[in-house]
Amino acid sequence: MSENNWQITTVGGTATLNYGVSLPQEYRVQGEVPVYGSSGITGYHNVSLIDEEGLIIGRKGNVGTIYRSEKPFYPIDTVYYITQSGLKCDLKYYYYLLLSINFKKLNSDSAVPGLNRQTAYGQKIIIPTSVSEQKSIASVLLAYDELISNNERRIKILEEMAQRLYTEWFVKYKFPGHEKVKLIDSGTQFGMIPVGWEVVPMSDLADFVNGYPFKPVELGSSGLPIVKIPELRSGILGKTPRNNGQSISKKYLIRNGDILFSWSAILLVNIWNSGEALLNQHLFKVEAKKSIYKSYTYYTLKKLVDRLSKQVVGATMQHLRRGMVVNAEVLLPAYRTLEEYENSASLIMQRIGILKVQNNNLTKMRDLLVPQLVTGKLSLKTTQVKKTNEKFRDAVIIANITNYYTDKDFNPTHIRITKSDYFVYRFLNNNPEPRYSEYMFGPYDPKTTYSGGESIAIKRNYIKKATKGFVPGDNINEAIKYASKDKDVIEKVVSFLRYKKDTEIELLATVDFILYKMLSSKSKPNSKLILDYIENSSVWKQKINRLSIDENKINAAINSLRDFAKINLPYPTI
């Protein structure tokens, strides 16, 4: 390994595992400092024990759990902690290295799980001798975690939007046209309800299919994953049992988008987004009786579970009886109201599903890379192949955008192609970063040199410069052949932008990017805030005059993006 600039050492030879300090709940003062135990953040305090970035390792309870705090934190006595000052290599690299070590197998206490420090110190590891190599490895893995975190923020925002929509319409009765609808006494717990609405049992909305009672001999290591409560909460796990499903009724098969409900041990309603699987007993698959009921059924069931949680039964394992759920009274709004709600809520739920699937895939890719990269089994040079492939895919997309725009009277300009490429990328990946930054949406310079996908497209003769703009090159058919996977999205984007001026398209891309940035930071965007954002940006403020941007144009751009979402794909920023 030395000849490859890697060295064999131990955890004790590279790091100091410090003991956390007890901080009982009664001594904590509410603040912004995260308090870490072996299960992660257990609360907050007003004073930190450690005033820098650090790593946390579960010592008692959840042995071997690894966390990283980017800000000052307080580790309690059930954990060890590591700081850069007590470490002989890069802290972020070491975080991923620790993730690759199975500390759980080192448990030294049969009563209360525990990790002995000397045992942990003795674990052999292999690390690069170059700190720059360590940082490079960490940066690759951090990119995955940042994408996952960003998607989680987007999911949270979208879920809050969907919940607010449900509350406004079906709790506060502020649905479209409510001003013209009278309220009447329902004679039930719901009191006054809108005319045309009914109070019905939950079974009128959906069927509840209990999972299959798998026997121990039916739990294997291959086939479809079997979904129990842990999988409902966290997705497919390494310990998830499997079954080939050949002898199991199809009614127990679940797919992405299915509503699942845990009625025993823990009450939980969730939407499955981890691929085809088989449902275990103690979980219901909830099947809406009409398509317009689905989103409403999901949020109504979540609200119902909160209401029924006080009625759980069972001395050893608490649960809800089936009858308590299916016979529970719920509201059934008027058909037209439900139809309008489904049209709006389903788009949000689809987007949430897409983001969760993306995170599942990103997590799998990261978890495969971690043990390979941190131990030198996979070199960084190998991972660069993927980046090269991404640039080639971008070249293919750019070539096809050019081809779709071009006709005998029109050739697309550089700015039209790049902004169209932005929207294609936006739909395919949701997150426009890190490829697109504020700088790349800043001042347009016609003298800009071509790089990345555009440069590859030109070099491979997929596109070529014309007197004005670009036209398909001699090898365009090769690019068309490679674009089959992204064809539909490219066509939709070009169809939406075809008859808009270049300045309009630039404004749309600018507004969309700012909307994305604001929503990602939990801001509530409006036309004035977007205009202020542009005016206060050293990169973007010149656009005010060049594109004649004002609040009216920003509002028009937002409405145009909203129309785009309705015609094409679920739109994350609107």
C-alpha cells in the first residue's frame, strides 16, 4: 500500500476519542446548541461543550453510530467525540472512514450495549498519506450528502405546503368558492359543515388490506424486500428480509406511491417510495376507492391517526383495532372540491415522491462508494469517469435542443440553448446546483467561450455555428440516438420555450433559479423579494436594465412557470 501512498494504521494511531459529559434534561437551558447522544440530536442547550466542528461516536446504547456536527455542539456521556485538533488527518474524510467500520460488532456489554475505547483504538484502518487526497475523497462523498440534504429540505417544504393546503380546505373550510357555500349542522363531532359535504365512515374512502403473515422460513436474503415497521420508517435496510413472492398473493405487492399504515406497536402513515416490495402483517395498504380520493385519503388518515392515538389497546403491544379505523367518522367533501384538491395536491405528492426516489438512489450510490473510496479500493480517477459521462450526456441534450429548435427560418442562439438546457436539467434533477450557479445566470457575454457539454457537442460535430446561432452538425443523428432516455423532457421544454424571445427565456430561468434558492432556504418568495434579490446581486443587477425587469414582469414569469408545470411536469418551485 505504501507504493500507492496509502498507509496501514489504527483508529488509536490517528484519533483521540474523548468522553462526552453528562447533561441531564433538568439542567438544559433551551438554546441553539445541539446536544448529541448515541441516537443523534437529543435536544438543545444554550452553551456548547465543543466550539468547533466535530465527530460523534455512539458509546452506550446505540453503539457505533456516527454523526458529524458542522457547528458547536454538546456531546453527552453516552458518546465519544473527535475534533480536528485530536486528529492526524482530515476531519471530513475521517467521518466517512468511521462509517465504513462496523463498530456495532465490538459491543462489550451484554446488559447495556457499549463500545470500549481501547477496543475501538485497536481497529486497523488504511488511509492516504496525502491530506489533499483525503480532502478530495471527502469532497466527492460530501457532494452526495449535500444533494440528499437539499432534497430533504425541498421535501419538507413541499410537505408543509400540502399540509397547509389540506388544513385550509378541509379544516378551516377555505376552499375555492367557499364564500358562496352555506354551513349546516352535521349533527356529528364535526359540527357545522359545508352544504354538499357528508360525514361518512373511513371505509367509504378506502379499502384497508392487511399485510401477509410471513413465517420465519419464508424470510430469506433474495427476492423482493419485505416491508415491516422499520422499512416503513426508513426504507430498505441492510437487514431487511426478502422473499421471491412467487407463493404470495399479488394483493400484498406494494409499489411507489402506495399509502401504508402501521396500526400496531407504532401508529404511522407514510407513502412508499422504495420500489416494489411485499407487505408484512401489522401494516395496511390503503387503497383509495376513487382516484380523486387518494391525496385526501392520505392526509385525512394522518389526521385520524392523531385522533385515534388515545384509543390504542393492548397490554404488551399497543394497536388499533381494524374496526376503530374503518368505522371512524370522517368528512367527505363535495365531488368538485375533491377533484380540484386532487389536481393540486397530487402534483405536490408526485414531486415529493420523485425527490424521495432520488434520495434513495443517491444514498445507495454514496453507501457503495464510501467503503471503496476511503480504503483505496476505488481511486478518484475512476470516479472522474462518471463526471465525463455527465458532460457527454449534456452534450447530447444540447445537440437535441438545437435540433428541435432549428427550422429553415430559425436557428437557436447560444443563450436560448443554454437556458433551455437549464430547464431540461432542472426537470431531470430538480436541483439546479451545483452545475448551475448564480454566476452562470449572471451577465450574458456573447464573447463567452464554450465549455462543458456545449464544447463537446461542437467538437463531435453534433452542432455547429451558423451565421446566427447554431444548427445541427453532420453527426446529429448520433446525438439523437443517444438521447432516447431524455427525449420527452427535451421536447416538452422546447415546446414551452419555442415562441418566446431570448430575453423572456433568460428572465424565466433567472426567476426560477431565485425561486429555487429562496424555497430551499425556507423563504417565502414574492415578486418584490425576487426583484430585491436581483438588485442586490453584484452578478445579476445589470439584468434590471438589460431585461427591463420589474415586478409585473416577474409576476408574469411566475405565472408562465406555473402554466409550464400544468402542461408538462410537476414543478417544484411553484
